[in-house]
Amino acid sequence: MNNSNVIYGINGPVVTVREADSFEMMEMVHVGTQKLVGEVIGITDSLTTIQVYEETTGLRPGDPVEGTGAPMNVTLGPGIIDNIFDGIERPLKAIEEQSGAFIKRGARVSPLDEDKLWNVTVTAREGDELKGGDIYAVLPETPIIEHRVMVHPRLSGKVIKAMPDGNYRVNDTICVIEDEYGERHDLTLCQQWPIRTSRPVKERLTPSIPLITGQRIMDTLFPIAKGGTAAIPGGFGTGKTMNQHQLAKWCDADIIIYVGCGERGNEMSQVLEEFSELIDPKSNRPMTDRTVLIANTSNMPVAAREASIYTGITLAEYYRDMGYHVAMMADSTSRWAEALREISGRLEEMPAEEGFPAYLPSRLAEFYERGGRAEVLSGGEGSVTLIGAVSPQGSDFSEPVTQNTKRFTRVFWALDKSLAYARHYPAINWINSYSEYFNDLDPWFRENLGDDFIEYRNRINALLQEENSLMEIVKLIGADVLPDDQKLVIETARVIRVGFLQQNAFHADDTYVPLEKQKLMMKTILYLHSRAKEVVDREIPISAITKLGLFDKLTKMKYDIPNSKPEMFDDYIKDIDEQIGLLLGIGGSADGN
């Protein structure tokens, strides 16, 4: 070690070293006698600046700083799923066994269990030519996830030795390959990858398959594609975390990466408790069998919060490369941006809007660009869907993090404080929200649900927009002055809002709703609207229709019709026909008198 590589100055998580010429930009370093993990983030001719991912209390000038010669990286291999890590991929369960409830500074625990034996099936044979991304062994990581062990993307060569099938540890050699220069490389069950570098793919594909969430407002009005990007902005108490929990539980991704970035500890413990108890509807196994949690709560070091997002996306890309569809929940990117701001302030950089660093937009773009659907190096197809919560102070969507996130995401599920306080969940405002995936996804919806699904969605949207315009008039002069056809729009929109958009996460049939039922619900609501319009056109007062109780009946159909009995919607259509028919008959005689 170079004797001059010692601490010169300390400012919170930022440490400086004077006249050190042995460090590289973005190199991982060990700081102090406890070897705290850090990363080089700035180099000048006189000073090297390091951000430390652990608490720097107790560090002193003169303490040693050692370089590792490698960038900040994570270990990728079996044992990641059903685990909980901190922001720099230290396994919290193993650390708890070692040091109790709190992480001791400088804790050294391998990210993966190095003693666990995995039942490995070796698929490579001697003489095979392997290139980056090729699968050379498989093993059951959990009862529902097969771990496909891949050649490091930057490696290729000919297999000169392949071990037989059997039980192996993560660091045991499975294959030996010889590259074009005659150099031999041992292939184990794990590999390292730098967190700030995206993993390569063969080709990026158009995101043309929807991520089905079972949440009606998301699936129908504002859909997201597999490999898509979405933002969930909302003020305190509007349900950002609960929406992400719901998506993590029910969306049809193969694997969930949940990053709690600067959130309260009780929210992360709630995720842990819920996910361990919840049974995955697709496999009837615990949700944890396909979930990775990265917990970087608000009381953990601020610099590790900045790294946690990159750790999460790197794990997501690793499973994408195996051919899985991965959904990553980042909760919340505002806390991540605040960590950037704090570190930037300590570096004495020139602040931009609201004190955030000038590079905030490029960092957000860099993160969201790592999502996408792709043909992976092994030839299969995988995707990473990114769903980031944003916590604007005072629900102000014009603040920099929300505005810049909007630039780089294609779905915007805007949470509304007034809806949340009125107990309307999910509290997604249907006027301020949007999705830019319609053109990409509509061919899939046509093929799987028919043209009428798109027609129903457009009509539902039009009614909600019309109601929004009418409510401006109602606020000024009251509802009584509106003609009956406009009162009908308001009545139908109420059914759409309460009976369709509002969803009960605690009801067995309403927490997750299949697309077919969503379509039939829209069809039934619109059918009632069309038949009621016939009545209004005959100049029969709308009060005569509301007295029939059909609108109220439709607001409850989400509970009354089980997901497994879509044929019950036919009875609702018949009931509408009968009651409206009687009313039209009465109307006819009234007109004749």
C-alpha cells in the first residue's frame, strides 16, 4: 500500500485523500482500519474524493485508504432470491446472526452463502464453444425459480473441462474454458458485475406485451408494458408504497426486486411480514420464493441509499439475462435524489434547482434507460420493468424530481391527496395520469381481448373526461340546472369511479381482477349507459331510472360477481333489459296519453 494513501479530510460520508495517484475513477476502496466500503467519485491533481457507504463516525485523518483495483460491484449467483440485502448487497439476515439487530461498521459477510450446497445440472460439455451469456449449468434456486448459470458477458472460449452433475458451492469450479489467447478461466456458480454499468443484451425489443397487474385502473386505462417504465408520484399518505406492494404481489412478472430506498423502517418490515405470509397465486408458494428485498431505510448511511438503486437494477438485469421478466419497485426515487443532493452539497458542487445537483436529470435517465425488453445474449427473451415512486414535498408535481422523472418514464400514475383522503384506492387521478404504451400494446389487447376492449376503454375515458368538465359547471351553479343527458353522464361516471376504478385490496375477489372480468365490467356499465340514454331520449326523467337501483347494483358487481363466474354478467345484462324495457313501455303509454 502506498503510504501516502491516508485520509486527509472527512465531511460526513465524503472522505478526501491527498496526493494519491494510485486510485481510479469509480474504484471501490476500503477506508480506515475497519475497511469501510467506499467509492472514488472525484480525482484532481491534489485530491481524491471518496464517498463512503457506511457510517464514518470514528474515522480520523491519517487512517489508511486501500484501493481494490475494481469498480463498485455486486456478486451475482444463486441465493439472491428470498434474501434481504442492504444498499451494497450485504445480506441482513447473515449480519443479524453475526452482530445483532444493527449493522456493525465494516461488517464483512459474503453476499451469498458460500457453504450452501446447490444441486447443479451441468449443461456444458467438453469441446463446446461458449460465449458471454451462454448457460452452462442450471439449479433450483427456489421451488419456482430455476437459476441459469451464465458465462460472464465479457468472457468466451472452448470448454476443456466440465464437472459432472452434483452438489456444489457457489465458489466451486463447474467448468474450465480456454479463450482465444490460450488463457484458462474457471467458471463457478457466481460472477461479479459493476453496479453502474448496464449488462449487455443482443437486441432491445419493442415493449409490446402488457404487465398485467390485476388493478383495473392500471391495466385498462393506463397500462404498462413488460420492460416499461412508470412513475407513481404522490404526497405523504396517498398510497405510493401500498400501490407498489400491490403491484409486487400481483403483477405477472417472474421475479420482483423491491428496493426500499430511504423509506421508514416500519414500511420495510411490513413488506417482509406480508411477503412471507402471502401465497403467490400463480405457484401457490410463498411470495418470497420469487422476491429480492433491498432495504436501505432512512436511518442507514445516506451514501448507501444512492448505491441501492444501482444494486437493485443490476440484480434485475442479471435475472433478465436468464430469460425472466423482472419487475423492480424503487421506493422512493425522491429519497435517492435527496441522497444525491446531500453528497453534492458536501462536495461543494454548484447546486441547480431546489438544491439538487445539475446532473440529477442525467442520473435519472441513466437509471430508467436500464429498463426494457430485450433478446438476451443466450438467445431467450427477458425484460426489466421499472416502477419508481416519487415523493414530492407537499404534493407539488412541479418540483425537479417529479418533472425529470416524467421526462424519462412513459407511464404516469399520479396519486391524488383528495382521493386518498376520501378512501378511494388506488388513489390514481384519472385526469392527470397517462400512459404512452397504447400504440405498442393495443395489438396485444386486440388479439387477446378483441377490438371491443379498446372501444370500451376509450368510451370509459371519454365519460370520465366529460364528467370532469361538467363538474366545473356543477360547482358554479349546481347539478339541478343540467339537462338529463348530462345528469346521466355524471351518474354513469359515478359508477365507473366507485364500481370500476376503486378497488378493495382486502376483498378476495377484488384485490386482483383478471382482464376478462375487467372487460365485462366495462361492457356492463356502458350497456346500462346506452339503455338509460334511450330512456332519457324519450324524455322520461332520469330520476325514474335511478329509482330502479341499477346504477347502485353495478357499483357492487365487483364484489357480487366472483372472478371465476364471468357468466353472471349475462344476468346483469338481462336485468337491465327487463327493467329499462318496462320503463320504456311506461314511457310509451305516457307519451300517448
